[in-house]
Amino acid sequence: MKEARMYRVMVAAVLALGAAPALAEPTDVVVRVIAQDAKFVGSSMGGVRIVLRDPKSGTVLAEGLTEGGTGHTDRIMKSDGRSPLRADGSEAAFSATLGITKPTLVELDAYGPVDYPESAVHVSQQRWVMPGESVTIGDGWTVELPGLVIDPRTSVAGLSVRISAKVMPMCGCPIAPDGLWPADEYEVNVSAWMDGSPLARNKLAFDTSPGVFSGYVQLPTEGRYELMVFARNTRTGNSGIRAIEVVAE
């Protein structure tokens, strides 16, 4: 009788232990965002907004901005071989510790660069994360941000519009004639649109470093126009667009 009672107590204890909720294990994650064909996107561009969530429940696990510098130029731009390590700890990153209790599919949303919302883009990735197994090895969780930042200035004289546009990769890296991002690899043009139709177009020429392209577009009539400044790297195809409004009187 005594042994049976002890057995029942032991079974109840085991069942109670099995029913107890699993404890969350701290799981470190480091996220880095690298501009296409360039360096890491960090504080100089306002950073990239990062959201880590459970896509099944929609629960936000962590969020914040990448902060820091653009990284070591040679290590990023001149490395080769299989999966070269581009991070050395000096580059922008977002770090978080997730409290997960089971293998979790994590979705990463990245939006930026934050200081240039007219040129910002959104990218998303997913990966499985195990509790207690950090996502910090190598470059951590690194995502690529495509696009080009375009920062234009215009002046209107009658039907003639002068455009001066600063163009740069999403990290703010400099475009110059003899630099790592050669000016002759970039093609920049402007088109004037009214009521959804293009009415005029012209090419902008490289003007001054870093990355300023300038030129004119001649409008056919008076009115309100939307100018589309389009920039493209002719070697990689990476591109960006910036829309601005002008009024010709």
C-alpha cells in the first residue's frame, strides 16, 4: 500500500513536470544590412529599421535600428572566395536577444535608409532559429538592400528645368570618376510626366564629386509636372527612382 501510494506521487510529479511550460532561452541575434554592390547601411544614413517577428502569430520579437559605420572598405569590396567574412565589428548592426521556447521561424523586415524615405525600400527574409543557438556566427543575419539614393535639386525658368541630383548607394558611399563606384558606370536621366504620360526626357551628366549629376529638361507647355529622376548602375543593374513635382508658368 505504501509503495503504491509512493508510485502514484512519483507519477503525478512527472506529469506535473511535463505539463509545466518550457522556459524561454536567451537567443542572441545580430542583423546587418548591406547596400547592393556597396557597404553596410548605418548611422550616417539614419540606419535601417529592423523588425523581427513570428510570422505565424504576428508577435514582434524585437525591433530597432542598425547603428554604426559602413565597415571596412577593403574587407567588403575586395574580398573573394566562398562566403567571405565582410564584418569586423566596426560596421552598423542591430543586436537583440530573443526569448524563444521552441524552434521558431523568424521573419526579418528591413526598411531604409531611414533618413531618405523617398528612396527607401523594404526587404524581408525568413530563417529558422533554435532556442539558445545564437545567430551571430560570421556576418550574422545579413540582408542586402537594393536601390540608389537620389537627392535632387531643381530650378525652373519658364519651360526649362535645371536638375542637379546627388546619387549614391544606399550606404551613402561616394560615386566619383576614379573611385570604387566609378561615375562612368552610372546612367542618370530625368523624364517629365503629366497625367500619367511622359512628355519630355533628357540625360543628366556627371557634374561633381561625390555623385552629382546635372542637366536640363525642356517642358512642352506650362503646367504641373512630375519629374522622375532615374539612376542605374550599368554594370550591376542596381537602380533607383526619385519623383519630384515642378510647376512651369
